Amino acid sequence: RRARDAGVRRAVLLSSSAIPRGGPAVGEVHAALPGLFDAWAVLRPSWFMQNFTGDHPHAESIRTTGTLASATGTGRVAFIDADDIAAVAAHALTAGDAPNRDLVLTGPEALGYDDIAAVLTEVTGRRVTHRRLSCEQLRERLATRLPAEFAALLAALDRTVAEGAEDRTTGEVQALTGRPPACFRTVAARELARADR
């Protein structure tokens, strides 16, 4: 409301594919945007490909033990490159017409964590395996580094993946940027090259 009152005419919210309109946290902001702005968009990206690079706990585990631990079972996620999210955000902020809707953003293919481990093995030349945990095991593992409530939330998100909640792809990146989203193998190779510099 303060932004609107200060003269902002277009708002783009970064949310999550796991949080619906009216849901917790940014879901409440999502519900409010259409009533506040004539030009708006809500970006709801799937899980980031960058979760497997940099300082993310998955990346750290991959580097130190060669394992990727999750409670996702055989569930799949259409992971998305953060660069593709940024390209959609730039379009939503600057294009002539704002989308005026929520946009579920995904990569081009839904992959299980076994698939991610296989791609990382190929790209890095180092064996990476997916260690399947129960939701409770993951929650306990995360609680050693995170507040208990947040650890429980993250473990519950893995459960939703196991149940199929993220097993979908959309064409939003292509439709809004004019180019297809990057595939995980391409992003993994790019990030490895950056790390080797």
C-alpha cells in the first residue's frame, strides 16, 4: 500500500510454486496485489537449479560426501535456472503490458534427485548419489543446523515433492522471454566452469 501511495504503478512479486495465492507468507501478498495495482505479476518459480551449486547445503554435501540427501523419494521437480527467473522478472517489470496474473516458472524437464545425481556425476566426473531419507530423518538432520520449525517446513516440502506436487513443466519462460528455459545439464556445466575460474 505504501508503494502504491508513493506512486509505484507496477509490482512484481517473487513467490514460490509451492505457495498458492492466499497461502502463508508471500501468498498473502500475492492475494493483495491485484487489488492494489493495475499492472502486476507474481512469479512462482519451481525449485532453483542453484540449490546444487555455491554455498547451498545440497552443494556442500555433494562436494564433501558425494551425496545428495532428500526425502523426495522418486518425486520429480522441474528445477529452474535463476537466470531464467531474472529474465522473466525483467520482462514483467518493463514490457508494455504487465502479465496481470501469476506465472508458475519451471525448467524444461522434471527431474528426480536420482536424475540430478546422475547429471552431476557426468558433468563433474565425480560420483554423486542420492541418499533417500524419510521426512522425519530429513527434519532431524536439518534441525541440527536450522530452527526446528524451519527444518520441519523444509522436510514437509520434500514430502510434497514425493507426492508429485512439483512434477510439471510450464511454457511461461519461453512465452515471456522468447527463448526456452535452460536445462539442468547446461546450468551444471556452466556453474562448474565458473567455479573453476
